[in-house]
Amino acid sequence: MLPTTQYKQTISLIRLTTLLCLLWALTVSVRHLSTGSASSRTSVVDSSDTTPSLPDTYTAGDNVSDYENIKIVSNGLWNRADAAGSGYQQSDTFTKYLAKGCVLEGMFRNPNAPQSKWTGYNDLEKYGWTRTEDSVNSYWIPPDVWEPLDAIGAPDPGDSFAEPKGIEWVHDRESTVDGTTYHPTRGNDDPGYRNSAFYYPDSGIIVATNSHSPQNRAEASLDGNVPGFQFEGGPYVPLGRWSDIVFLEYENLCKTADKRDGGLFDPNKLRVVFRAQVINMITRRVIFESLQRNNVDGPQRWPGTTFTMDTDEGKAILGTPNGNGVAWILFSHREKLGAKTVKSVVVFDNGMTDSGRKHWKIASQPCLLFHIEDVPESEMETGSSQAGSGLNDAGAGAGSGSQAGSDQNDEKAGAGCGSQAESGFNDAETGTVFGSQADSQEGENSTNSG
């Protein structure tokens, strides 16, 4: 069994206490700023204002702290929702990531979806990545996902010889490949930067806990936001996408984890990917709006709220930085995984008590569980007409429009996938994602989770 209920309650109390302190600091800061000049006050959203000013778009490189996340969500989304009532209007952010999700969802069935060139596990070390494997016990796994792991039949640590495996990758070494030098994007004194996950190669489960791209950390260091480290410049390491790193490690464990009978695990059995304790600002915004659209008062305890991929909410969450990488694992590594699709995504938060959730839903760090299933061969045969060249042009409008049609044109979405897609990608943030750099650019340049 995973840790006791008493331990879980202790963890919840600690998290709630931390969040209360954070909100207290927010209150003090707002009061302090409110006494300043008019120009200073314009940057703070007043929680008493029923029509707050809230930006609808953010750049993928934004590195926003928990403090900023709470301020934006609490003072913006929920106040605006309360003020709007039945007159809810879909935000530009939701529209944008719904469009992206439509394209990604189409790639699952598109036989011409771009395939990753990164298939060799040894390339990680070659390009300056360092691997650490930790012995795993129940207390290392985020308590938020204990109950869901039990529900889907994952073995407890110690019950299986082969899983879970706690693996961390950091890009902390200089490398020179084919005459090009790539400087490290993580300093020795930067414990916050890592790509870490728990892998269940036999059960087909991945629990991602920390996800940072080298580019994001390098840019943060150049802005002076990484104490004791500054990126030396030059090109970013090309093997830097979260989806490639996670896939290569998962496949490696399927080949090398101790099965006790000398056999190998099958990577094709992948069935669940968790993104634990999401703090990415874009993803949080889409999650909260998705819940609000369905009259759900913030992230709920497991079993949470499920959105299938035939809903706008499901596609929009798939299009976020925390869903985007999951999609790329599946369709860009199809040769090893087989044809896979995301069936649904579950939003939940087991890190707060019921009383804490009632009063502090804005401070939630929701988790996402992506259910994965095989794509029937008959659907793959028609895939080329569903997604078109959605990942091969800058706008991606053709891909989204022909894939989803007008079946998503409901009252909440306004236009759905059919007519929104083109306007969703004509910007600097994601233009190259579906252009000529599709193989290496996934739009994961932000702090994703944990």
C-alpha cells in the first residue's frame, strides 16, 4: 500500500500552510503597491474589480512563479467568471490552444505525422546530458498521484523488481558534436532545473514531476534569474525536447529493467502519462477555464474531472505545454510505440483538503492524467485526410479545419476546431512549431510542471 491516510493528511496540511503564507504575502504586496503611484497600481489586478484587466496571451518563454500564477488566476479568471455569469465568453488563450490541440489530435491518425530523429539512447550523454537514478520509495512519488496510481493498478515501490524507476536528466556538461559546441544550460548550484519522472516500464505508466527545457533555463540565466549561473551563449542543444528525453528513457527501461526472466518489456504497452502538480501559467489558465465552462468549481479530488478528446476542453488541454509534449511522445515515436492516441485527460488535485479547496481553489496545483489507447488500423488508413499538412505550414489552419470539421461547433466553444484553427498559430510563439522546425520545436520552452 502507498503511505497512510494520516501521512497524506499531514502532507495536505503542509501544502495548505505554505499556500496560506503565499497568499498572505500576496495580500501584503497588493496593499503595498496600492499606496504607490498610479503607474505602479496599473500592474496589479484589484480583486475588488469585477472586470479586471487580464492578458489573454502569454509567450512560451514566460517563467512565472507560483506567486504570479496565483495572482493571475485568483484576481483574473475567477472574478471575470463570476462577473460574466451566463454571458461567458471564450478567452483568446483557450481559443488558441484549442486550435493547437485540434492539430495535435489529428496527428495521432495521420500516417504522415513528423517523426523524431532522436532514436538513440546514447545521444543523451553525447549531447551533454547527465543521468541520475534514485532508489524509489512511496514518499518520493508526489502524494497527489498516490490514489490515482492505486486506481489504475500501478504496483507499490518494492512490490515489483522492475518498477517504478526514478530517473532525472540534467543538461550540465559541454559537448561538441560534428564541430558544433553546445554549452551547458544548467549550473551546479541550480537544483530547481531538471527533467525528472517515475517510470513503470511493465505497467506502461510515466509520472512526470519536473519538466524544464534547456532553452528556457538558459534564457532565465541570461535575464539574471538563475543565481550563480549564466549560459555562455551559442546554439541550444538540439536534443532538448521533453518528449524525446522521456521517450528515450522509457524505451531504455523497457529494454534494461530487471524482468527476472531475462525478457524485455514492450514500449507499446504505454497507457498513462501523468503531469504532476502543474504550475505552467498557460496550462493552468486553460485548465481553470475548462472547468469553469462545465460549472466545476476548481480542480477536484480524484477521480476529478474527465474531458475526452471529442470535447473542446480535452483538445485545449492537449494543446497546452503540459499536453503538447505527451502528444509528441505518441505520434513522433510511432515506430516504437505503435499508433497511439490520447483518449481523455483527467484534471484532479489531491493535494488540498476539502476545506482548503473550498476557500483556496485558486492556489491549486492540478495534476493531469492522460489516458492512452491504440489507434485502430482502419482509422490510420484515412488519417491523411484528417490532419492534412497541419504540421508542415506556419498557420496550421488546414490541418485543424479538415481534421475536426464542425462537430465541435457548440454554444460554449463558439466556433470549435473547424474555423478557429488558423488564427491560433499566426504568432511568434508557436509559428515555428508547425513550420519547417516541426521535428525539433514543440513549444515546450516553459516550466511545465513540478
